[in-house]
Amino acid sequence: MLVTTENLWETFHTGLRHFILQRIPDEQSADDVLQETFLKIHTHIDALRDQDRLQSWMYQIARNAIADYYRQQKATIALPEDLPIPEEPDIEDDVIKDLIPGVKAMVESLPAAYREALILTEYEGLSQRELAQRLGLSFSGAKSRVQRAREKLKTMLLDCCHFEFDRLGKIIDYEPNCACCSDGGCGEG
């Protein structure tokens, strides 16, 4: 027997539609998924090797189309037009303000090569590729130097203070571990 999309539609569309409607209650969306299912059946019917598995193959295509439908629904959530734009945090009111002198002192206490790499990339905005050109390093060498500088600074900060973060990773509070933090001279001790 020659299997055509028309034959499959006549035989299976009612059952497949019912199957889809059990999972997608909106009739219009369910009909769209049914059409998408039959489009995939039509374009991939040549890939079916075992005619005895035709029905289970078609229902698997329908399950995949249903999953695709829900993935697309999740990705297209409309945002309100009057959504406020979050303001940049005011450094005057932020705990970061208290840490700035200590972080500057820590950066200054880094070995010269790391200090230079960190200042040029983090404070002056050079890309790592530009840093490599300016210092006559390979790109991977510049990347390594910046990474090591960041790691050294992170270690110094974590040795100096215990930090508390919000769910987004922003520092909301800190507790000095040594006297150098409390007097604003982190990295000096």
C-alpha cells in the first residue's frame, strides 16, 4: 500500500487532533500544532523505515510539536510598555563606596605586571587584545595576566573580608576579617 499524506490525514487527523487538544486546550493553537505535525510527517515520511511503526512515529512527531509549542510560548512573554528601567545604584548609598579605598590599595599592592594589566583593562577599558598589543604580549598571554590579576585581587578581598551577596551576586554587606578592612586600608596588612 502506498502511504500518502492525504491517506494519513484521512486516517489519523481526528485521533491526533484529540491527542493534541488534551495537551493544548486552545483549539486554534491545537489546530496549528496539528498542521505543523502533518507538515513534518509530509516532509519526513521518507525517513520512516518500518511501516508497522507508522502510528507511533506520527504520535511522536505530535509530542515534539507540542513541546515546541510550549517552548515558543515561554519565549514570547510580552513585557509591559511602561516597564521602568532600573536605575544605576547610587554609589553614595551603597556598601561598595566603603570598599573602594581598600580595593584601590589592594590593586596598588599587586605586582607591577598584574597591576598594569588590571588597571588598563578594568579601569581604562582596554580590551585584552589591545592590552596584548600595547604590552607586546600574545593574546593568550594577556588573557592569562588579566585572569591572574583578577584572581589575586579576589583572594586578597576574600582574605580581608567576609561578603554577603544578594541573589544577583551584588554585595549587600561585608564583615572585616582583619583590622586592615575596618580602617579602609585593605591589602596593607
